[in-house]
Amino acid sequence: MARQVTKQRKIGMTVLAWAVGLLIFFPILWTFLTSFKTELTAISIPPQFMFFDWTTENYSTINSQANYFHFMANSIYLALGSTLLGLLFAIPAAWAMAFSPTPRTKDILLWMLSTKMLPAVGVYIPIYLLFINLGLLDSRFGLIVVLFLINLPIMVWMLYTYFKEIPVDILEAARMDGASLRQEITQVLTPMAVPGIASTVLLNVILAWNEAFWTLNLTTTDAAPLTAFIASYSSPQGNFYAKLSAASMLAIAPILVVGWFSQKQLVRGLTFGAVK
């Protein structure tokens, strides 16, 4: 009887997992299908799911009207640049909090996380004025700094969690062997936390790639990433749903591929444990 209940529970959880997965995947599928429709078919009611005249005109129009690779290069530059800059600060910060904690360490961590709850529009005016005065509007360097700062709390939290799982004895042994602070972090701690660092990097790249508020409000052309590329197909004259869908697919395709091939590394990072 117990085995039958367990089996039914497993079947139920499997069905639920598939249902949730399909629910999450459906918007991507619908966007993909819409990208191959004409503008008239895209707004037809009732919606046409599979049986319509497929066309690649939207992709051809996008490639002829906009330099897709310019926007993609900016997205790559911003995502990787903010991630690498974040690691330079997040690894030492997480190391200090994990292995040299103070009575205020948890308070600092909570304060850092609380900054993510602040609406971006609440600090938009001062940051915009700073960008004007420093000449950073529509610059990739300025956006890298902004993306680095808004994602730094998440990076520190994730790395802190992974570092806490590493036995302190290993670091103390390295110190007894004469390792300097830099060697302790770069040659002992970092190699042991590769799964955690990899998952942190992947998450930060995804967050930076998908960031829309700051990229739309602090750029125009030179530093505009793929989020601005998508937004260009929504105008006061109307939304071009088919072209908007095609632009969206071109924008999310690279990060979907990266996520697909990095899923094992991400799972390893999320299940990272102590060295026994």
C-alpha cells in the first residue's frame, strides 16, 4: 500500500513538473510562432496557433533595417564586463564575510539584499544627472558600472553561501604553509568554489542581459543592447507584433543557448557542498 502511494505521488509530481514546465515554455513558443506570421495574422482573432502561412519576412526586414550584431555585441560586452567587474569585488567581500565575520556581518548582508527591493525609478533622476555631468550617457562603461552595482548584492550573497560550505581548516592549512592573502583567495578558495562561481557568473550574465530599465533610459544608439533593439519595434504608431516577436527571438536566442549548455554547471553550483 505504501509503495502504491509513493508511486502515485511520484507520478503526480512528474505530471505537475511537466505542467509547470509547459506553462513557462508556452510564452516562448508563442513568440516563436508569432515571429513567422504576417502582421495581419499576428493580431487575428481567434489566434492562429499552427495553421497559418509561415514567412521569414520579419527576420529579413529586421536584418535590413537594423544592425542586429551591433546590439548583440553591446549586450555581450555589458553582460561580461559587469560580471567580471562584479567578481573582482564580490569574491573578496564574500571571503571576508564568510571567514572573518563580525557581529554586523548578517546585518550588512541583509542591508545589501534590501537594496534590491528599491524601485529603480526611485534613483533614476540622480543617476541620470550624474551620467550627464560625467559624460557617460550612451556609453558602455557607464552601463557596465550600473549593471555591476545593481547585481553586486546577489553575487555577494551567492558566493557567501558557497564559501560558507568550505571548511575553514583548509584555508588555515594554506596560511600555515605560508600562503599570502592573495594566494589564499586565488589559489585555494577560488578553485574549490568553481561550481559556485560558475553559477553566480551565469546568473549575473542572465540578469545583465535581460536588464531593460537602465539600458533603455541611459542609452540611445552607441551603447544600446538587445533590449533597446526589441523596444524599437514598439512605437506610438502601434506595436508591430510579428516584428516585435522576431526581434525578441533574436534577442533571447543567445542566452537560451548559453543556459541550455550551462544547465549542468548551474545545477552543480546550486548543489555545491563542503569538501568532506
